[in-house]
Amino acid sequence: MIPNPTSVLPQVNTAVAPDVPRPKHLIALYQAAIDTGLPVAMWQYPQRRGQFAVVDFGNKVEPTRIDFTHHDPGFAFSPFNNTGGNATLFINATLYVNPDGFRLLPTANEYPNIKKEFFEQYDALMAAPTIKTGWRIPAEYRTATSASREEFCTLVDDAISYIKESGIKKIVASRATEAPLPPGFNPVVLFDTLCERYPHAFVSLVSIPGIGTWIGASPELLLSLQPNSLSTVALAGTQARPDNKPLESVRWGQKEIEEQALVSDYIRDFFHDIGLRTFTTTGPRTISAGNVVHLQTSFTVKDTATHLHRLANQVLHRLHPTSAVCGMPKNEALSFILEKEKYNRAFYSGFLGPVHLENESRLYVNLRCMQLKTRSALLYVGAGITADSNPEAEWDETVLKSKTLLSVL
């Protein structure tokens, strides 16, 4: 578990009255963090039951650069535009929650007053018959605006023209769409519902003072770091999941096959550029991501922990933003996006996930995500554009992807 925990608290009893939402301990944990002004992150791993969380008693989250050779445990949250890799926000795991219970790290002793206040508030919330939840909202300048069908199709047309003129291979165009929050909205209940609905996704809820609240269900692994292995994936190509049919029956068009091959080749070229010759490739294969399916190729490297930590730094800072959310070549595609999209992606298509917790790190691309506002949510979606793209079809793809969250919102 966590290295050198100073104390282990009893496992939380989640058996509550029928009229109280099932994840009461998570709601109390989340709201106690909100009430005491602390950063909090919750998540569920793909194909792994049980929910996890960290709370940072340090109160203030500063931009930093992820370095896997340092072994500070916590949760990383990075924006899409992270030039130099120095803009990642890191929630230190002074309190760590896994399915077995709560654990405090030694750094919690540096904040005795905050620790006392947090647990007093948590206990009070657990004792209450109901818990009224709130959520942090960002400053207005941090929020995006919805794009109309016409605006997005114009962006796609511009991307196709730029691809044909410049000779680059791919640009990922994105947009935001706004949806009202339902009466009685509860961020933790939505998080729990996503965990139930999408067990193959990395489901997350992140709330940071001054930044706001983000919820998502991402299908794309950016980096997995185990004691003796490192993995990453190439993910591209999207279509609706066929009803009542096995994934093996899904058929892909030439555009999706070529798009996926571009992303896979990018990772292979990167490995060769850094002198890595020994790695295992699996795929491409069809995977499920809620109401859609994608093509995925997995890459795995076996080595010692010391070498893998250094390699993880290279993979993270060279691959982000991945070609699956930016384009190829990356620099040209990124320049187009920053000039033409006309809105700030913020943390959409950035990366997020636990670092050095229980001897592993798992970072995911922040896809199928939403940012909470006062009475509505901004949902972010995108589509890979190539020279053969059709603007109307790309719009339809983004609508399909948005249903991952709209269906539970």
C-alpha cells in the first residue's frame, strides 16, 4: 500500500439508509475537502472494482513538472497546453483512500490543525442524515463557450485545407457543448454512476481551489508504470458500438484504419528515436468505451525500475499531447489548434491520474470529460481530421462521444 503510513483508520461503513446515496463515505470525503478548502481527486481504474481518492492537506496546489524518479505519491492533473511540462498540478496524497479504508501519509503530520478540522467535518457529515454537496467553479476566463454545428464544421474545413496545403497527416479538432445540471445534482453521485456505467474507462472527479471541478470517463491510457514494466497505447478511430454484437464483429473503414496506424507509427518512431528497440506490441484491436468503440494498439517495455522511471519521463513529456488528441506532426498540429480552435481546452485532452501509489503510476488522457459551472456543465469532445475527412461526419462523431456523459447527466 502507501509507503510508511503513520496511521490506518478503520474501513468506512458504506451501508446507509435507502434514501441516502450509496457512496456516502465518498460524498462525505469530497464535501469535507470542499468545506475545509482542500484539493481532492477520486477515481476508478478500468476493469478494476473499487474507488480511490486522495486529499491534499497542504491546501495549495502549484504548477510543477512530473518526474517519476522522485517518489512523491499523489494525483497529477495537467492541461492540454503544457509546453515544457511545467504546468501540471499535483495533488499530494497526504490522505489516501482505497477500497480497504483510509490511510494517512507521514506528511499529514505537518498539518495537524487541518487534519483535525478535516476529520471533524468528515465525521459530522457521516453522522448527518443527508449531505448537501457543492462544487468549485472556475473564474469566468477559464471557461469555454459552446460551438455550433456550423462553427465546428468550419473548423474542420480549415483543418482539411491546412492538411492538404501543408502535407501534415492529422489534426484533432475539438469543441465544447453546454448542458444544464439536473435538479439536486451531486458530483459524487455522478462519479459513482459513471463508475457503474463505464467499467472499462478511467473515471475521475477532480476538485481544486481556484481551478474548479472536472468529471470524466476516459478510454485512453497515456502511461502505466509498474515495478518492472511500462505501457502506453495508440488509440484512434471511433464508431458507435453495435447493439448485442461482440467486439470482434466490428468492421472499420479505411479512414479509421489509417488514422490508427498513424498514431501507432508515431509511438514506434518515438521509441526508435530514443534508442529503445525491445518492446512488445499488441493489436490493433477493437475496445469498448461506453457507447462507442475504438481501435487500440498497446506497447509494453520490460526493464528495471530505475530505467523505467527515466523512460517514463521521456514518454510523458515527449508524447503529451498525444497525436490522438493533437495531431501529426505534433508541433504543426498544435500550432493550428492554438490559433484556430478559438477557445481554451484547459484540462480537456491533458492528462491525469495517480502517481506512485501502491507501487504504480497510471496516467490517462483526459477525454469524455466535463467542467462544472454554477448551473451547467461544459462537455468537451473532439475528432481526428485527415485529408479524407467529412465535416458533417466529424460533427456526428463528436455528438456520439458527448453521449458518454450526457446519458448520465
